[in-house]
Amino acid sequence: MKLTLLLLLAAAACAQGPIRGFSQEGAVRERALESKLLAVPDARRIEAHMKAMASEPHHAGSPASRKVAEYALRQLRAAGLEAKIETFEALLPYPQSRLLTMGKFSARLAEPNFAEDPDSTDRNQLPTYNAYSADGDVTAPLVYVNYGVPEDYEYLKKQGIDVRGKIVLARYGQSWRGVKPKVAAEHGAIGCLIYSDPKDDGYFRGDVYPAGAYRCEYGVQRGSVMDMSIHVGDPLSPGFASEPGGARRLTRGEAKTLMAIPVLPISYGDAKPLLEALAGPLAPENWRGALPIPYKLGPGATPVRLKLTHDWGTRPVHNVIATIPGSVAPDEWVIYGNHHDAWVNGANDPVSGAAAVLETARAFGELYKTGWRPRRTLVFALWDAEEFGLIGSTEWVEKHLPELKQKAVAYFNSDSNGKGPLGLGASPALNLFLEQIARDSKDPATGESILPALLKVQRPFEPGPLGSGSDYVGFVHHAGIAGVNFGFSGSTGGVYHSIYDSFAWYKRFSDGEFIYGRGLAQVAALSLARMSEAPIVPFEFTRAAATIRRYWREVDKLAADKNVGLPNVAAALDELDAAARQFEARYATAGRGTREVYLTERALLLPDGLPGRPWYRNAISAPGQYTGYGAKTIAGVRESLELGQRQQAVAQARAFSAAIANYAAAIHAAAAKLQP
Amino acid sequence: MKLTLLLLLAAAACAQGPIRGFSQEGAVRERALESKLLAVPDARRIEAHMKAMASEPHHAGSPASRKVAEYALRQLRAAGLEAKIETFEALLPYPQSRLLTMGKFSARLAEPNFAEDPDSTDRNQLPTYNAYSADGDVTAPLVYVNYGVPEDYEYLKKQGIDVRGKIVLARYGQSWRGVKPKVAAEHGAIGCLIYSDPKDDGYFRGDVYPAGAYRCEYGVQRGSVMDMSIHVGDPLSPGFASEPGGARRLTRGEAKTLMAIPVLPISYGDAKPLLEALAGPLAPENWRGALPIPYKLGPGATPVRLKLTHDWGTRPVHNVIATIPGSVAPDEWVIYGNHHDAWVNGANDPVSGAAAVLETARAFGELYKTGWRPRRTLVFALWDAEEFGLIGSTEWVEKHLPELKQKAVAYFNSDSNGKGPLGLGASPALNLFLEQIARDSKDPATGESILPALLKVQRPFEPGPLGSGSDYVGFVHHAGIAGVNFGFSGSTGGVYHSIYDSFAWYKRFSDGEFIYGRGLAQVAALSLARMSEAPIVPFEFTRAAATIRRYWREVDKLAADKNVGLPNVAAALDELDAAARQFEARYATAGRGTREVYLTERALLLPDGLPGRPWYRNAISAPGQYTGYGAKTIAGVRESLELGQRQQAVAQARAFSAAIANYAAAIHAAAAKLQP
């Protein structure tokens, strides 16, 4: 390259801002690479992938899921990657019989077919059910419990309404669905129904499918009710991989994440007669949904019968894994994954994201075909059985744990993608990295930088903490790998986990031009290119330290509110600040780093894990035990305080302090190894 | 009375607190009188009155309304009072034809009969309509305008939705019904429908009638849509009485309070198909009611036809007036009224309050029969045609205006009464008086003083300002007579102005034991006894001044927010404080007062009235032009500011300042006449 051109490019690059991990000159070369990568993803190919992968119901364990895995395999190989299917086995129960009656009323428990959407008439749809519900045949009066979170039961108690021995009816929303039957069982309920209220995703929101995007009268949200607060992955292989034919398994009796009581999701069409039959006091105003009835707490005069059996089958789980080996540091892995299994056709969830992975992989594949080699190894994954409990990704993490602990630089994850703003959650060490990704990524609709809109919502820029809900959990919360979850967050209307999450629905009501799909492939390509090519892994710790300090302040305030004296963690937090500053001082003149930079993240693992759930080991965040998907930061301390466990809170604060001290030490070590 | 007894009673009276207007010894005698009065009202008699007066539909102008007036006349005479019926004539239009269609849909426009409530099957029910709606036959697309207040039209405008030439569909609530078609017409709409959304008083609130108290699918709220912001009373006799056979009348063309466009109230059963047919954008979340549909703004594809004719009849209005002449000051009148006309049977509205008037009158009548005489003259009134526009009371005020200006000490008003807390609105000079009434009145359910509960809601104790909605308007806003509006405010469920406001409904869902009816009769008896017997009329001005100053601060802040420089009224407010203090200083040693004490209230009349509506003359409060019933304090200034009329706001502030200066001068004059 001629000097003038290089200077011109350098000036241009400077105007675009620095890139973490790269020298000024390195950034120029990086931007040249990025512009080639970003040119590859193609909206028409996204559309074609979606059509193909969402063409039939392909729930985990089904032959159709295997077919989708094979489609992805072919695509990745065609793109020039080394790709394989890595199969596990897991407990994936399908429903055998479902009955819900009240006197003469028998619930429909089926979603109608619509001529307007041929996919709604597909064969082999999984009936509406909640995976990992207990089998059972219970008959009892019904009580309405609103969203079924602990405060709802406190309210019922104040009204003198006891759910012991009752069946509860909860509505979807606010908490993750698996929390609802768990809390119900903790309060003595013997069965749980979960329905989609039209206020939350039905006609109150707009026209219902097929006229509009929202949930129709008999549309149902399927979904897992595994107790994911304990651990994720196959319930019978906690902490180890469930390989096909492998001997090591728990019995169902030993498993800790199966739901204790029968639980069934139902439509508002089926819920209405049940709610209408309730007696008792009127529910408070914020408990009332949009059904044309007075919402009462119950119980009603006529008992409800809920009878469920499941086949408790062990079924194959097919992950698709593709790689482009690194040239400089082949044993440092930058990973991007998205699940491919769906509850039914799953055009939005997950195919919209899975299609983007295929296009991101193709972008690198195209360059790879020309002889280009990444510095680090790129790994692309399409996970199976996410819907049942993040099973494909978790088993893979558990199987490869020792290797991942050494090699995994960072894990990027996406899932459903839609027409909306970019959503971001991440490990704090990636705050700066992601701000630069947002700065250099374009809004698919306007072509403008994504960053200003994100700064309008929150300044300084700070991605949210990672909770649960997609395949990053094993990487982040169990293995201590820095993680990112991203995607354009469009409305999923009212088709989530129903037979109507189809290509036809997605085309009409979401990213019908597939430009957000292309946009996600580009954001991912940019992220992977920088994470894989940066001479120094682009972690940054001063902003991580600020985020962690903020989390601590919240927890500390909670402790003060509850009159709990926590041990002082100021020394550890100060040491973290000092380490971060020292790292930056060395970084300013450094040209190369070592794997110690990304290994810092491992220091944040709690040796004993979180109280009562040792599988979760991340000191910074975890999925809440009573929120489900929602992240709790410094969960060991926070949840101990919330549950009134004072001594445990103190012990957890010590463990947190130790983790932060370890983190600071690891950052010092990484700084020491930075080289000019 | 022996001295010991007197001393004992004095000690007891002292423990019960002083009574405004009475010496310590006078208070002892007063309490003895009060205990006799309070023993008279009887729940069983309240029940009997209600059964009798609510036994058939008795809308104003009907023979049944005359029958109810005659019933009250007999009761008052039997109680020993001088009583008569004073008849006026007014324009009381009844509906002739009503049609509402959209394509093949034809609205039912009728309330179903229920076997559970024989009154719902009564003959001679007035059909569902809005009195003073224009006649018309309009066909146009429909637009949903939420509550139909000005801000709703601003929102529609921002969405690009123009109501010119359209029919609008508004829901009941937030603003008084007559404001809705008025605002609609101001925005160019050619017709208006008003429906009762189930969110506001239907199944969202509880079980619907006859299972529960709330509005059933085809229940309709009748009501007047006279433009009461201009003036109340007969539209054809503004400011003067419409006596039978009287020659002086406006033509309908000259009347200013008739609605310009056709308007019809409908049920949610009839509104649902109309709303369902609307296209256009989804209405914002706080516009959506509880019908099981997506609420859209419209317009819809199919035009709506609204065809209405009315008979425009002039009909008799029968007020019942009863008196007990005063012994010391027969030309000072203490008045208590409640209307007797109803839209249909009206057990709650107004019979629950009218029955209390009869029992209050009987309490005084019983004493009167024993030879007791009140100091001042007591006047009891049962007004007719309140529902059409406060017509009976207003015509009476207009007829007797010169006499009332001299003689009226205060006007007490009640209306619907129910099972709930005591509600109070009043002229500020009665703040202290009413605090003592509340202190010495017992909650009908608990037997405890009413005051502590009121102080929990607002401290210091301060009754709200008087707006509109019942018969005090002519007295307070036109004649400048100190007013009180009181009643126990139970929920009216969803039967307001429907055929279901029946004795059966009231017995089941409101004050079924009639103890709140007795309670109202007792509160009224206590109030009248003190207002009539106090040697010094029990007005108090320091707290009045504080209330008025607070109102001014609100208006002043509004002016500052709008960058309007108002003339300084501080001097007038300071002078009011000084006058109030001087009055108190003299009061401390005074034993008697003159009529100048109550005539102070006249000084608050604005000589030119409010902008655009000279009939309304009260400087302190008025019904809002765009709220209807809701009071606007210092309305001349406040509404000028709200409407962006800066110069008018300045002029109104001057007028307000002058009124306050007059008020201060009148208080000085009253103070000067206080005697030992």
C-alpha cells in the first residue's frame, strides 16, 4: 500500500474513531476487512433460509429438527467452513394426553388452522403443552393468581384466599413461565394453568391473527417449565454432557429441574369460561385483563380437572458446529451461536436469528475462500433443543468445558430477530467494545449509526446484564466466558410459541424485507471480525469496573434498607479500579496481548456457585430465581437479601469480594503480559 | 335549669368543642336542641319514602313527577310545615324518534327488562336519549374520540384524523356529558354518540345487573346535554323565571344552551359493532376500554346514520316549597333542597337524597308541633327538572332573586346518597362551620365522628369548591349565596340514569339498611339547626381567606407557566386577611351579629360575570367550560389562561381583585356591626 493512500485511510479511520484492540494502522486494515465482510450478507438469502428452515414444524427431537440441522450443515459447508453435526441426547418429553374440564366444559386445547396461512395446517405440530410439566390427574377448585409472582400470592393471602390443594390460573407475562408453576407449587397448589390474556398479546394490542399480528382466541404459548433457576440443559445430566448412549444419567426422580405439579398453557378462548366461573372478591384493577368479564379471585363453585401425561422420551439433540481455523492463535475461539429448534415452525423464533448466523458465516467463508485467514479461530453454532431448556448449547459447553475454559475468548448469541431497535446484553468487560460496534453499525431502516439512539435511552452506553432466555447461559453463567446477546428486537405480536409463528406471519408483520436480518448478520460479522482480529483482545476494564461498582451500590442500598450489615467490599472494588487503570496505562503503548486478557473473565466465577444452585457461578449476574429470564446482578448477595437470608447475604458478599479481588489480580496479570 | 346541671352541661359541651356562632352557654342549649332533632330521622321512614317516590318512572314534565311532588307535599304538611307547590314551565323535550344504523346493523337503543327487578318493566319509561340534542338526520363515517375532551381532539389531529363532517363516538367519563357534543361540534363533527364503556362502569368493575351492581350490556346513561356552561335553567328564560303562561320567552333559535348537533347515548352492546367496524390506527392504550376488540380511531368503511327527532314540548315544573317561619329573624332564610325528578325511577338519583330532606323537615316539624320556633326561617325545597338542567331550582332562584339576595343566609343541597364517606363541597366562608358539623356527625356505619376520616384525606379540613351537577348552582353561582353540597357518596355502580336505578337495585347494592339516608337527614338537621339558631351567622373568614389565597397561588403559577403577567392582587388578598382578623377580634367578644355577616357572600359576585357567560358571577369558582361538573376556581382568570386569552386573563384578574376588595370591605362592615 502506498504511503499516501495509507495516510488517507488512516485519516479516515481516525475520523471514524479508534477500534479497541487495534493500533491506528491496524484499525485501517481492520476497516478494510470489515467493509468486505459487511458487503456479503444478503436480505434475499436471509429470506430463502427462513423459508427453508421454517417450512415445517421442527421441534427438538423430531426428524424435522434433524432436517433443519442438515440444511444448516449444507449451507455452512457450501460457504467453505468445516462443519459437523454434534449430537447429544436429552430428556425431551412430548405430551401424550391432555384434558382440562370444568363440569360440562371441556377446553379445546388446539389452535385453529387458517386458510390464510398454509403453515398453520402443517402436520406434525406439537400439541400445546408445557415441557417438563409433571404428569397428573388433579381435580380441585380454581384460583386466579394474576401473573403468579410471589407478591400476587401475598395479596391473595391478605384476602384470605389459600391456594393449597387448588389449581391456579396464572396469566403469561412479567415472570418467566417456569417461575409460575414453581411459585404455585411452593404455595401448595396442585396444578397450574397459564393463559395468554388478550390484554397482554391479544386483541387489546391490535387485530388478531390472521387479520393482524396478535394472538387469536385459541392461540397458545407453548414453552418449557423446567426449573432453569437450578441449572439448564438436560435435566438428567446436570454439569456433564448427555452424550448419545452415554451411561451417566440421573433418574427422573433424582432430577432437580422437573416441575413438581401438572401445568398446561391455554388460550384465552379456553380461559374465559374458567375465569367467568370464579366467585370470590373482584381482582384488583391491575390484575384485570381484557376479557369481557369481571375478573375475580376465586375459587369457583365447580372444580376443574386437569389431566396430563407425557411420554418422557429421550431424544437426539443435533448441534451444528462450523469453524474457520485461526492462523495466528488457532487455540483462541470466538464463537457465535443461535438455536435452530422451534416449538412449531418458528419463523421468528428462532429462524430469523439462525438465518443471520448462516449469512455471517458466509461472509467469513467468502473471504476464507479467497485465502484470507482469521487471526483466531471462528466457531459458528446452531444449537438444538434451546426451547426445552438451552439444552444443545449447555450440553456442548459441559462436554467441552476444559477446552472452552482455555480457548473461548467470547461467546456471541442471537435468537429471534425483528424490525426494531438493537437490543444488547453483555459481560461488563465488553462495554467499550460494544459501544464501538454500535457506533460503526447502521440502523437497517435509516442507514444511520445505531449508537445515538441507544445513547438516548441510556448514557453512558452500558449493555444490560445477562440473565437467561437463550443459549449464552452455559457460556456466561457456568463457564465464565465473556458473553454478548444481541438482536433487533421487533414485536413478536401474539404468535410467540404458537403455530402462527410462520413465514407468512413474519413476512407480513415483522422484518418482511429481511433488512434487519441482514443487519444482524452485519452486526455479528463486525463483532466477530474485531474480536478475532484484534492483536489485543478488546476487553476494557475501567468501564467494567464502573458497571460492577454500580451493581454493588444497588445491592449495598438494598442491604441498608433491610438493616443487613455487609462486609466491606470497597477494598476489592478499589483494587479492581486500580487494576483497570494499570491495564489502560500499559494498553496505551502495547501492540500485542496474550490470552490472559480474556481469561480475566474466568476469575469472576464463584468457586461454590450461587446458594442452592452451584451450577450458576457468575459473580456479576444470574437469572433470578423468581424472575426467570430477568437478570439479577450480584445475585448471590441480592437474592439472599430479597429472601431475608441475612447470614447467607454476608457470606455471599465475601465470595463476591473474593471474586472481584481475583478479577483485579487477573487484570494485573493480563496487563503485565501486554507487549509493545 | 339548675346551675349545677348547667355547669355540667357546659363542661360536657366544652369537651365536645365550641360551636361557631354560639356563646358557650348558647352552645349548651343548642346541643340540647340538636339531640332532640337528631333523634327524629328514621331509617324505616327513609325506606318508605324511597319505595313511594321511586315506585314509577317520574321524569320532569310527566304526570308521575306531579304525583311525586304531591307525595312530598303531603309528607311535609303532615310534618307540620307550611308547604306548597310552586310551578314553572320549561322546555323539556322528549324523544320522538331515534335511529342508529350502520349498513345492516341497527342499534337496539332499548334497555332489557329483568324479571329480577319488576321496576325495570314499568310503563312510561322515557326512552334512552340526551335531552336538548338537536334534531337531525346525519350519515357520515364514525371516529372514536375517547372521552371527547379537547386534548383527545389534539391527539387525533396529530394522527391526521379530522372529525369535520364525521359522527364521533365518545365514551362517558372524565368530562360532563354535555361537554362532549359541544367539543365535537366545535371541531366540526355533525353528530355525536356517547356510550358507557364496560371499563368505566360495566363488567370491568364487577358483575353486571341484575347479577351485580354494574352496567349491563344494553344499559344506557340518559342525560341532558344542555350547554350548562353558559347558564342553567330553562333554555328559553335565561336570567328570568319561566312562569306558567308567562309571555316572556326566547325562541328556540335564540336559546344559547341547546346542543347544535344530534347526540345520542348508547349502550356498550350497541357501541361494540360500531367500534369493531372502525379502521385506522390503534387507539393509544389509555383510550382503550374493556370491550373485547382492538380499539381503533377510525373512520370505518361503512358510514353511520343517526336520525333523531324530539317533541320540544313545554312542560310544567313542580317545585315543592315548605317553610317553618323564624321567630327572631323571619327574613333570614336557611334553605335545604334536593331534586325530586328522575330520569326513570331514580331510587338512587335523586330519591335517596329527597327522602332525607323529608326526614330532616320532619325533625324540625316535630319540634315545631311542640311549640318550638327556629330563630331564622327554615325553607325546605324539593326541586323538579334538575335532570334537564337544574331547572326547578334555577327558575325559583331567578323568580325570587331580589328577595333571596336579602334573605338567603345559606343554601344546603343534597342529591343522590349512598353507602360511603361523606362528600362535601362549599363556599369557603363555611370551612370552619362544616368542620364542626363533621366533628359532631357520626359515621352511620361505625358511630364514630366523621371528621378524622376526612382529615386523613385532607388536612387542614377544607371542603372542595363548588362546580355544577346539582341544584346549588343558581344559588351559589348566580345569586351569590353561600352554599354547601353534601351527601354520603356511595358507588352508583352502573345504573346511573338507567331504568335499573330502582328500589330493588338500591336495596341490594347501596344503602340497603337506609342508615346513610338517616345519616344524611341528621347531618342536614345539624347544619340547619346551627345555621338557623346561631346568634351570629357562623361564617368564618380567616380560613376562607387561606383557601382563596391558595386558589390564587395556583392561578398565579399557571400564569407564570404561560408567561402571562397578571396584575398584582396581593393588596386585595392582604386586605382580606386583615378584614378576617378584625372580624375574629370582634367576634371573640361579640354575642350578636346582623345580616351583614351573610351578605358578605354577595360581595364575591362579579358585576359583569364570567367571560362569555355573564349568568355565572361567582369570583371564587364556577363549573368549567370544558369539564362541565368539575369546578374551576377563580374561573375567569384560570380559563382565560387555559384558553390562551392573555388580555382577558389580565382583565379578569382585575375583576377578581376588585371582588376580593369588596369582600374585605363587606367583612369589615359585618365586623363593625357585631355586638356584645
